[in-house]
Amino acid sequence: MSVSALSKTRARPWPLATAAAICLLSFAAFWVAQRLAHVNMLDVMVYRAEGETVRAGGDLYAMRATSANLGMTYPPFAALLFVPLTLVGVPLMRTLATGGNLLLVVALVLLSVRLVRPSLSRADLWRTTFWVAAVAVWCEPVWTTLRYGQINLLIAVAVLWDLTRREGSRWAGLGIGLATAVKLTPGLFVVLLLVAGVLLWRRDRSWNQWLRTAATATGVFLGTTLAVVVALPADSKRFWTETLFETGRVGFAEETANQSIRGVLARLMHTDDPGTWWAVAAALLGGAAMVVAVRAALRGDKAVAVVVCAFTALMISPISWSHHWVWCVPLLILLADRATRAWRVTGAVALVFASFALWWVPHDPGRPELDQNAGQMLLSAVYPLTATALLAGYVLTRRRARGTDAGHGTAAGTTKAGTTEAGTTAKTGTATEPVLEAVLPGAPEQEPRTAPERERQAVAKE
């Protein structure tokens, strides 16, 4: 048997120093572009005001900051974390916030690549990270996160730091627990960990990493929250009994920036409160998506489980601003590595997140989103529609693969044509490499998952 020239010959990888230099150049251009755009970094100013309120012993949830009259929406623990912002001047704080977020872009890409390709060598990992980060920084969710000085990248990095740690790590769960104490939506990862862990325990009757991480995350969240109750009792009582349920406090549901199911329905129904329709839609889609995530976890496909869970949290949340969708970075890396028709699928999804299409529709304080036409509704729902389409496509692909397996009696995980769970193809006489290997050479081939696949590779190499 023969294999394609692509599988035999690898392009010479770019030097690590070159990748780092290109990344640095891209970041410098990004910094200049943000300054030329006169970004206001509104949210980091609110964070600073929250820290000042804590220091002054004021009422956190009565506080209003900036010309937009914004109040605090996070649990009180977040305000304690923001106290260091008050120790420096505003210009320096903005510079540190921008620089810190750029470093977090690198960390997010690195952890995402490690999640998708845990077997990469250190040099290949960093080379790939620098190349991808140089491009990813320009996508709309990342741009908007830095524009406002938001903490989305920090939350995503904390979660991925836990989920990419080595088996048996005693620290796994710390990041998710703290992230949930700052902002509640990462708590859905605890649900994923707990459900997958319990199902694995029922199968193997052993204390597994999923349960261990879930227990640690829950303990850290509860311990942190109770400590804050002692430190800030009045603010804690108000948040957990009142503010938590005031969804309108965050902003209008119909705003274009709200890329959740609730936002889509509000614009579709021309109302600021879709009510029961949102609850039903969120329950149905959220439940179905979490089933997909748990099943991926049980198959050992952690990358799919994590990405599906992240996008489920974004879609079912009452408010998911466009800058919350920084999870598009691990999604694109996963698609580039797994998609069979990678250039079409990954390219289309990358275009969605790089196009700023949701901002092409009228959006201003006059609330024009309540009167959108059909075309404007499609543009302002571009993130949820993309996520839903990808989820549906993944489910259909899995079903077809299982049907082919059953029809031809092939080994589990491999179709007659050779399509594996990783999404790559290994047909007789041809081999299609994942996009990360084609674009960023130097990444090693994935280890065959089944005995028949290993035998075919051995024969092909002979």
C-alpha cells in the first residue's frame, strides 16, 4: 500500500523565535489599533469603582460608576479581587489591564492547544501557540474584551488550567471553583464534571479525575463564598437573595451584544422579556447540549466535552455579551484539528468571529433592536446560530459514524472508510492530516486509537 506525499513529507517548521516575533508584532499592531480607536475600557473602570467601594465600606450593589451609570453584577468576591486596581493610577491600570489580557490571550491559546493535542512536544506547543495567538487576538470577542478591559480571558484560562492538568493533580478544580465564585456561569463545568464522574464511577467503581475535580471545584467555591459572607455580610445577603435574580440589571435582553438564546428571542419577538419561551428553549437546547458534552467525556474526548459545555453556558445564560464568547478560540483550534473538511468548516466559523457581523445592524441607546427585520435578526444572532449549527452537525456526524460501524461491523471508533472519533480520515491509499499539521508543521501524528488502525498504518508504512 502507499500513502500520500503529504503524510510522508513534512514542511520544515518555522523557528520558534520567528513565531514569537510574529506574535509580538501582531500584538503591537493590536495595541496601536486599540489606541487609535480610542477604546474607553469601561468595564475595568467599573471594576476599579467596585474595589474602591469595598475599601470605603460602601454598598456594593447601590454603587454606580462611569458615564454609563453601571452597577455591580458579579458576586461580592469579585469586588475583593478588584481592590488591587485601586492601588495604581488610572493610566497605569489601563496599561496593565491591556498587557495582562494580551498575556492571557497567549495562555488561552496554549491551554486550548494542549487540550486538543496533549501529546505535542514543548517546542511544538509554543510554536503553535504563538502562530495562533497572533491571529486570534483580532477576533471580535477578544478585541471587545480588551476594548472594555473585561475579565473573560481570565475566566476561560482559569477553567482550562484545571481541565488540562495531569491526571491526579491535587490542584485541578481550584480554577473552576474560583472562576465560579467570581462569575457564576463557569459553574456549568462543575455539572459536567460531576455527571461524567458519577457515570464513570458507576461503570468502573473507582474515584476518578472527573469526580475529584468536581469535588475540589465545589469545595473551593463554597469555601470562598462563605468566607466572603463573613467579610461582606450585607453585600453577600443582597446578592444571593436579590441581585442574582435581577437579570435586567445587567442590560436590556434585546441588545445586539447579547448573544444568548434570550437575546435572540427578545429580538425575534420584539420584546425585552421573552419570558417562558426563553426558559423552555434554554432548557431544551441546554439539556441536549449537555448530553452531547457528557457522552463526549465518557468516550474520553475531553476537548469536545469542554468546548460544548462552554458554548452551552453562553447560550443558556440570560445575558452573554459578545465579549463573553472568547471560547471561540478553543473552538477554532478544535475545528482546525478535527474537521474532515477543515478549510470550509473552520474558515467559515473563523469568518463569523472575525467579521464583527453582529455590529452591522443598528444599535444605539434608542433600542432599535426591538424593530429589526429578518436580515438584521440573522446578523445579530450570528454566534448562537453558529454554535447551534456546529452542535447539530457534530451530532449528525456521530450518528452517521455509528450507523456505518453497525452496518459494516467495523471496530468501535472507526468507520469502513476509516473515519475515527478524532474526525480525521485514513482511507486506503490516502491520508488527510489535520489542519494544524498542514498549516503549522511540526505537530506529531496522533496515536492510533484502535488496533485495526495501528495495523493499517504499519502496513502502509511498509
